[in-house]
Amino acid sequence: MKQKRSICLSLNQIKMKNCPYCGNNGKFYLKVYSRIYHRCSKCDLIYKDFQESYDKSVAVYRDKYFSKYSSEQLRGNRNKLFESILNRIERKRQVGRLLDVGTGCGFFLVAAQKRGWKPAGIEPSMQSVEFGRKKSRLDIFHGTLMEYAGDAKLDAITFINVLEHSVEPWQEIERAGKFLKPGGLIYIRFPNGLVHGKIQLLASRIGLSNRVGRFLVFHKYSFTPGYIRRLLSDSGFSEITFQNSQLSEGDPGGLFSNVFVTRAAKRSFYLVAKAIEIITHKQLLLGPSLEVTATKRYAG
Ligand SMILES: [Zn+2]
């Protein structure tokens, strides 16, 4: 059984030696710039040794999300990705009620609405909420999933590059389960912790750690399929299926010389990873981003 540990909510930063999910002794895994990450040998969670408090973390997204992070959505760089996510969900469920956690300006909700879903979103940034409400008359709750009060009638709930930013992602998944119908679907997209971790480890061995760091994605947590599988299973989900996720078309880190090179490079990475996924029957997932779907178990 998992052992939940509540991270102190009053201090700005908390040092975490032990795994915050299962309490096992964490061991040093890698360093990204000045940030140190540990990896739990029991549940496979990769976590930063210092974490912000819940309050401080929410404040960052509430106050700074729109100005710092909304440009990729506003440019439409995620529109094709959103369509591919809906394609995946609709292969598993008929359209119905959907909740998107951390919905930003609501472009995913707009795409879902056009396909017949009754979508709603949750977003801590008031500027983003106002954008979505005014531009597209979307149903967006201003706040966090922990503050949201809904009924348990959702057909699907989505976390698109959101969970790895959460202070206590296991609390979010447990709460998500309360709002889903039995048999409802959860969808999570996240950076592939195994791939980003292995590249960073290799780079640090040859002295290129800082140069490679900007190509890689490490947030509060770095998720491996093994950890996400355990988290979902512990939280009452079954039929857990992973695959490589299509990539967005943006280049927020300014890694490539122009938009055409960006698209070509990302498309190539994705196609190679997809080919390996098919050849290995989903045993080897080497894409930079993964997606997982799972079904809320029926009681009993
Ligand atoms: Zn652990």
C-alpha cells in the first residue's frame, strides 16, 4: 500500500530525502543545472530534493502562468496535439462530459466542444480563465482540482502536461477518481522521465550536462511509466495503457533555427519512436512525451 506523506504547506521549500510517495529511502539520481533529483527504487518516482510548498506553487501558476506560459497555446502550437488526444480518448469512450485539469486558456475545451463533448476546465490563472470565458464562453472553474466541487458523473478527465507540476500528484489522481463515473477514463500526458533522465545521465558522463539540459524537461517530478502505472493502480484505475504522444508544434525553448526545422525535427523524433513502439509491441517507448489512459474501476 502506498504511504501518503503530506508535504508541509507553510514553508516555501521542503527538503525531501525520502520518496514523498511511498516513504522509501531515495537515492541520488541526477543533477540538472543546480537541481538535484532522487529516484525511488521501490515505486520508481523521480523527485526533486527540494520542493516548493503547495501555496507557493499554486501562486506561481495563478500569478505568472498567462504572461510566461500561454504563448504556445495562443499561437495554436498545440491544436494538432489536442486533436490527437481527442482521437485517442474517442477510440475508448463515446463523447460525454469531460473535465480538463489545468486547462490554460481553454483551447482543448474548444476542440472537445466542436466534437460534441460537454467540456469543463479547471485553471488557477484568472487571466487564462477570463480569456477562455470571454473568447469562447467556456465553463472554466477558477482554482485547483483540490478546490473544485463537482459530482461523480464525468466520462473523462484529462491532465495534459499538468501532473508533473503538481506538489502532490497522487492527491490529484485520487481526487480525479472521485469525479469520474465508474468505468470513466483518465488521460495523462507527461514528459518521458526515462528518456530525459537517460540522456541527462549520458551527457553528464561526457561533460555536456549543462549544454544538454535545455533540451530536456524536468519539473517538480519526472515520471516513468513504472511510477505512473503504480500510482494509477493504487488510486483505483485499471486497463492502464501507455504510448508515445504526438508532439506539439512549438519551440518554447528556442532550440531550433526556424519553425520548419522545428516541425521536421519533432516529426522525425515522433515517427522513429512510434516505429519502435509498434515493433516492440509498446514495450519500448522512446518518445520525449508519453500518454496514458486508464479506467476507473467499478466498486467491488
Ligand atoms: Zn517511492
